[in-house]
Amino acid sequence: MKFIELKNVNKTYSTGVTALADLSVEIDKGEFVFVIGHTASGKSTFIKMLYREEKPTKGSVIVGGINVAKLRNRKVYKLRRKIGVVFQDFKLLPKLTVYENVAFALECLGTSAKDIRPKVMKAIEIVGLKEKIRSFPHQLSGGEQQRVCIARAIVNEPKLLICDEPTGNLDPETSKDIMKVIDNINKDLKTTVIMATHDKEIVNRMKKRVLLIEHGVLTGDYLKGSYKSHEGV
Amino acid sequence: MKVFRIIGRSFRDAFKSVFRNFSLSMASILCTTITLLTVAISLVVAYNIQDITNSLEKELTIVVYLEKNATNEDAEFIKSSIEAMDNVEKAVYKSKDEWKNEMSEYDSSYQSLFDSYDENPLLDSFVVYVKDVKSLDTITNNIKALDKIESASYGKDAVNTMLSVFDFIDKVTVVIVISLIFVTAFLITNTIKLTIYSRRNEIEIMRLVGSSNIAIKMPFVIEGFVIGFLGSIIPVIITIYGYIILFEKLNGHVLVELITLISPYNFIFYIALIIMGLGALIGMLGSLLAVRKYLKI
Ligand SMILES: Nc1ncnc2c1ncn2[C@@H]1O[C@H](COP(=O)(O)OP(=O)(O)OP(=O)(O)O)[C@@H](O)[C@H]1O
Ligand SMILES: [Mg+2]
């Protein structure tokens, strides 16, 4: 069985909007996959299927052996512990320092104090924010805040890192740095990365597998390096 | 181990948020205090009333006089009929001679009165002991309906008045206590709702990183518990010292010797324990309502 397997997935929201139609795709362990498409094409909906923020209306979603579509509300946390999620808006807790924000994720899971420290330090080192460990979010730049979010997402060593437009609020230079961090996580930690983005430049430069979604339909699956921006978006 | 850490964190968070939403928390705590004080007073009164009623039950008897021509067989039959009635403890026979002796001993002027008769002018009787004072009236009426009964009676008015006053106090306190508990739970629900709202970002992140639902709900339930507990401190102190002082001031009696108060030791600590438990329970009830209503997970 593949690490991630979506079969004939349909998603129709209660408003009647069909955001995904008959979408099937397989993703291996350790892959780096971009999800691209116009606005409202269904990228975020696709992402939300993976961490069970939304349930498919039809079809099956399997992530790391867990049948996400059939997962009960009470059990969703078991899936979430295997996945790190990063968003465009940073969702940091303003009254906690960088260290505390990252440690928060582990405290929530009841990790013991002596295990928390080394894990948090390692994650913060990976995103290159060791000097700012005592800073509060409002004392950081956008790029630095996003690094904290990434550190929080990987601190529990998830098998899968999901990013929904992580560079959406950042300038091109900062975006580049963030992408380097994410790429390193994929290469060094063997973490599978799935990232939705609008940013053609990033997609062109990094030469990864690309999934193109148009009006909720998967219209292109370009293997590593085969995507050229003129072909699609 | 994990569970303890999560509970420990929940307590820390609960105290923090009590201080963060200080004014509303204070309102909830005060409301709990008032409610619990009322409950404490009601309980003390109710237990004492129960105690007094119990001792009255032992004192209260129905005196049944048989008709002059009643035979021994009649007396036997009446005795078994009375004892077959609901709530009758026993019926003790007391002959007219026993009455005569007793009365003569009590006051010698009766002696000369009795001497002026050829025959004992009194009647044979039964003294009926009941299990429940509330049934005195019914039993008396049932006895009157039997054959060969001259009269049956008990200290009707005094008892009836006392019982109806007790009954009234009971009902009023139950209504007051229940309404206060609802008001308090409602206020605590609103306090917790505010905490949930002020921590919605935190909750979102907790869900995202994989906190179990119990771990997410726990801090709020414990916050309710803490509010209930803080609210019970003053009532517990007032109840314990208040009752002990009252008991000593009154020498253990209300109005007459017959009505004695329950001795404070053990009793009042038992009440204090109930109050504390109830405070924690109301707090958790309020927060559970809030969690169910406002924490959509
Ligand atoms: N919770 C929701 N309820 C109803 N409709 C929704 C919901 N979320 C998304 N939609 C609709 O589903 C469609 C796909 O939305 P989605 O957010 O997946 O697009 P997207 O590709 O991420 O867009 P963008 O690039 O702007 O982020 C849109 O038409 C949107 O309006
Ligand atoms: Mg989106």
C-alpha cells in the first residue's frame, strides 16, 4: 500500500459547491509534492482531506495506513500526531516565546518535561532560529514566524508535513529561505512533504512532482522535474 | 504518567484563567458562595427538623379509651386490629386501675376524688405508638371507626401546626436551593464560555497538533471545579464555626427542652463535606454544559 492513497474522492460542501471531483492519486513515502491550481480550484480542500479537517463526500482517503474518511471525530487526534501542518497565517500564540510555542505542541501530547527540551531545541535548530529562542512572535519578521510554525509542525517528528501556501504572506527572498528549510526537512528527515502554492517561481525552480487541480479535477500529475509553467497555470 | 501531566497542566491553566477573567470568575465564585451558604443553612435546618421529628415520634401517642361494656375479647380484637394498621408501632393495654394508680400518685387530690366513687370511674385504654407522626390523624380516625371505642385522640393541634410549619420550610428551601443551583451553574457556564472564547486559538492549535478531545476539554472542566471549590471555602468556614457557636450559645436547645439540636461534632463536618462536594459538582456541571455547547470538537 502507498503512503497516501486517494481513490475517487468527491467533496461537495454543504453550500452545494463541489470542490473536488473524482480525484485519485498516490503518493510515496519521502516524496515532495506541489499542489497547484487557480484560486478556488480546490487545493486547500485537497489538503484538508489529508489531515481530516474535512471528510470526503465520496471515495476513500488513506494516510499512513489510517482510513481518514472513516475516522471518528474522537480518534482524529491519532492521525494529527503523525502529521505536521503549516498555514499561510502563522497561528502562533502571542503570549508565548518561540521556545514555548514549539514546546506547546509536545505539552499538549503529555510529553515529559525532560523529553521536551531536546526535541524542541532540535526542531528550532533545523529551522535556523536558535538565536531568537526567547523572542515573542511580535518581535519576529514574517519569515521568522513561519519558521517557528514549521518547527512546531515537525517537533513531534511527523512522517508527513502538509503546507497550505506557507509562503503566501512572504516576499520572494524570504519565501526562498523558507523553501530551503522545507526542502531540507524533506531530504534530511525523509519527511514526506505536500505543499499547496500559487507561487510559480518556486514550483519551477524546485523541480518536484506537481499535481495540477482545475475546478476540483486533477488534470495533471507531473513527475519530478517534468513540469513547465507554460503547460498549466 | 501522561494523564497526570495533562491533569497537572489543566490545573495550572485553570488557575491562570480564573485570574485572567477575574471579574467574571469572581462573580461565579460569589454566586457559588451564596448558593452553598443557603444549601448549608437548609441542610442544617432540614437535618435538625428530621431529628426533632424523630424524637417527637417517640413521644407522641394516641390514647384510645374503650367503651365501659367492652369485654376482654373486644379488647383483644381491638388490639390486633390497631396493630394491623399501617405505621402502627404497637398498642399497649392500660387498664383503668393502672390509670387510677398513676393519677393518684401524680396528685393526691385525685385520690379523694376516686374515693368518692364506688367503682373506678375511668375507662380501660390502649396507648398506641406510631412509626410516622404524619399518619397520626389517619390512624386515629381508623381507630375511631372500630367498634366499642369511646374515644381516640392525640395532641392534635400542636403537632399539626408544627408538622405543617416543618413541611413548609422543607418545600421553600428545596425550591430556593434548586433555583440557586441553576443560576450558579448558568453563571459558571458563561464564565467558561468566555475562557473558551479567549483561548480559541490555543484550542485550534491543540486540535491541529493532536491533543485528544479529553485533553482539550479537561482544562475547562477543571476550571469549573476550581471555581466551585473556591466558592465553597467561605461557606464551609461559616457553616462549621457558625453552627458550633450557635449550638454553644443556645446550649443545644431551641425554645424548650424537648427540641434539642444535633450535636455539632461530626455532624457539621459531614455537612461541610457535602457543601464542598456540591460546590465542585456545580462547577463541573457548569463547565461541562459550556464545553458541550461551545467547544465544537
Ligand atoms: N468550508 C467551506 N464551505 C463551503 N464551501 C467551501 C468551503 N471551503 C471551500 N469552499 C469552496 O470550495 C471551493 C474550493 O476551495 P479551496 O479553498 O479548496 O480553493 P483553493 O484552491 O485553496 O483556493 P485558494 O488558492 O484561493 O486558496 C471554492 O469554491 C470555495 O468557495
Ligand atoms: Mg487555499
